Amino acid sequence: MGLNAFTVLGNTAKMTAAVTPPTPIQVASTTLGGNQYRIINLSTTTACFLSYAQTAAAATANCVIPTGDGANAKNCIPILPNTDEILSFVPNGFFTAITSTGTADIFITPGDGL
């Protein structure tokens, strides 16, 4: 990770998170091993749980809203409404997202920086 402003290293992808998660999308970087992503939730009212993995099947399996700890903890991250985050995940990752109600448009851009 550099100490520069976020540099775009690939195409921005869009998905619509819903109570039934969409088919995972792969967000590929134009560099080998790029693993930072700018995640934007454009919804003003709906949070989502973003699931990520190295395969579409694993991203789908991980896309469950956590209900506690132990067996109820899940491999996903909450993304609040109107959020703009830069996070690190697996390179060229697959993403999907689930909501408890409603939908949320999620934009994911691969890159590098803060």
C-alpha cells in the first residue's frame, strides 16, 4: 500500500445489494496482486454486508448477515449507508452483498492508496 491518494487500477463495477444477494462480481486490478478497493454505498438508508472471496462460490457462501459470534459469525463486512471506504481484500476478488431490507447500489473500484 502506498502513501499516495487513491489511484484507480481498474474498472469500477456496480452491484445492487438486496435481501437475496446478487451473483458475485469479480473486480479485477490492472496490476498483479492489487488488493485495495474503494467501496461506495450510494444508498441513503440501507446498510449492507459485503462478502468477498477468491472465488464466486466462496463469496456466495460467505454472504450471510452475522447473528452473533462463533458459528454465527460470518466472513463479511458491514457497509453503512452513504459510506465511502478504502479497504484491502484478496487480489482480483469476487464480491456480493446482502441487506436486511431494501436495496443498496454498491460501487467497487480497484486501486492503491489512501
